[in-house]
Amino acid sequence: MRFLLFFLLILSFLWQACQQDGVAALAEWRKRYAPLPQRLLVPTGRDTSITCQNGTILHFCKNTFLTSAGSVALDVQEVTNRAEMVALRLNTQMSSGLILESEGMLNIQPVDAAGLRINPDCPIRVEFPARGVPGYPWLFEGQDSSGVLRWENPQRLDQDSLIRGVEKGKRLFCWYCAACHSQNLDEALTGPALGNIQQYRELDWLVRFTKNSSRMIAAGDPLAVALWNRYKPVIMPDAEFLSNEDVQSIYRWIAEESKRQGAKNQPPDQTSTARDSINALKVVQNTLMCLQYYKFPYTTFQWRNIDVFVDNYPEVGLQVQVQNASEFEELNVVLVYETRKLVIDLSPSGRSNFTLHPYPQARLPQEPVLLMAFGVKGRQLFSTELHTRISAENNFVLTLKPEKQEAIDALFEFLKPPPGPGRNGCNMNTETR
């Protein structure tokens, strides 16, 4: 009997050690691709601004921290791409199950300062780089949900009026411009491609030409005449019914969409005149059309996420079965959109099945996705990936296999660049809340 008890004790110890070993292996490979925390030493008692590695600017006033210490050490993580989201097991989903599309995430944590609090009357002021506005973005707070971070408490950003202007420009472009100008801003249709046009045309000229191009042609404007000679007999319809502010908002959206799509940094067509040559002053003036930063107060030490709601789509079902799931000490299944910063960490529904949180249905874009699964057995990493497309009903079967580090490296390199330009602005949700 004693021998049997001793044998069972040894088995239990080995099983627990194997589990811990597997979890450690999974944590190690995640750490390989996760952004390292940036250590900042912030002096107290005076105003300070610090620019982080990926361009986030943090403004501290002299009373930001409720402490008597002369300085405060902070660890900052900026998350700007899908590879970092997967590595940190960050998703773009609310606790309620609503799907989001992230424009970037930020986490600030104190170092060796338990109980440190931020002064609500003078919080950290954050300027997070805006890499293109796909819709109306909201600021979310991260909440732990069974070991997975999900997002709650959506709040409007400080530049509400500017963001609304960009969103208004998208709606106006879709209503009045998209028939002749491609939403993929590097492609010409009936009219020229409009990518980065704000860098090559003065805003006042763009407004006047959009509202009444025929008047400018008749008046002999050199560029208007050159465009007429290139595209005649087609002429741009007059838009006198739009206000100057309406037209400006259209070009604000084009500037934002050019940035988001990574549109080519070249003239949108080959039509040019001596007056049309680019100059530093014009670039500086028209750069102001773009939203440079998302601005918000940071009042508590927790993750923040800038997101667009993705719920203006039909409801779809999703089930994933991992055939050899029972082999692994830890298993993770992730759905990543190929043309969006949209990452969904699927929830287990049984030992081998995974689905959406908290229900197997959600409103999802029916677009190309990458389905990935990672598991560990001992110190060995197993994985698989499937390039597919979301449809009305989705039932996928995966089998994990031992994976070499080079293949995982290649997968995460694929996830690093900004997604796009596979979606176009006029098929996106333009509703605010």
C-alpha cells in the first residue's frame, strides 16, 4: 500500500511538473514576439513630456502622481500590430461579445510602487499616434475575464468634433464620389486616383474644383484646364449643394484613408503644371488635415484600447474543433482578420471545441481570415494555421503538428505589417453611438 501511495505521489508530481513546463514553454514563445515594456523614470514636482518608442507622447504635470517620492518608474507597452496582440493574448472583443477593430493599445504600470495612484485632477495626458481612422473610434478599458483581457466602458475621445468631421467626409465620399473615384486610393476609375492628393493640391483649390470644376476651366485655371484636356469629354459633376466645410471633410477622410491604406506617395495622376509642383509649405499646411494623434486622459493603471465597433454585419456562427486537443497541457485558438486589426481569442467549449465568446454567433465581416492554433506538450510547441474566409456558417477542423521556430517566426512576420488595403471605406460601418 505504501509503495502504491508513493507511486501515485510521483505520478502526480510528474504530471504537475509537465503542466508547468508546458505553460512555461508557451509563455516563452509568446515573450519572443511581445513588445518589451519600456522603462520610464518620470520626475515628480515638475511638468514633463516623454515620447515612447512607437511615437506615443505622455504628458505628466507636477502633481500627476499622489506620492512624496522624487520620481516614479513606469513600464509602458505600446501595441500597434496583430503580431503583438497575439503574442500578448490581447483580443478585440468586449466582455459582452461585441466585436471591435483596434487602432492600438496602451498599458502603463508602476514599477515597485504598490498602491501608487494617479491624481484624477491632473491625469497622464496621452497622445497615441493615429495611423488612419477606419470609422468612429472609442476608448476602452481592459478588464480581466477568466484570464483573458476584454474591453469595457467605451468613452469618446477628446477630438470628438474632428473625428466626426472625418466620419462625415467618409459618408459624403461614399454618397457623391465613389461612383467615379475608387475607394482603393491608388486605382483610377472614371476619375483619377485620389491617394495623398492633399500633398499635391492646395485645400482651397480642391474645394473650389470639387464644387464647380467647369467654372474654373472656363476661367482658364491652368491645372483645371490640364485635367479637362486629360479626361474630356467626362467632366466632374458640380457639387455646389455641398458647403465648403462638407468638401473639406471629404478631403480629410481621403487624407486619413491614404494613411491607413499606405497609399503611394506620388501624384495621383500624371497631370501637372508648374504651379502644381510640391513645396514644403503646402505639405505642412495640408498635413494639418490629418488626425495626428488620439488624445485621452489616463487615470488608472490598466490597459487602454482605441477601437471601432464592428457590428454592422450579419450574424455568423463559428465552431472550431482541434482533433488532437487532448495531447496538450495548454491550447490557444486565435482568429485574425487579414485586412483588419481584428483579433479574436476563441473560447473553449469542451476539451476539443472552441467558439466565439460568449456565444457561438457574432456579427462578423465575411472576409479573409487566418485561423491559428498553438499548443504545448512538454517543451515542444505545436501549431497549425488555416487561411480561409468567414461565411454564414463556419465549422473548421484543425490538427496541430510539431512546429519549427523558423515557421513561427515567419507567421508572426506576416502579422506585423498594417493590414489592408483589402477593405474599402464605403463598405464599413459609419454609425456612431
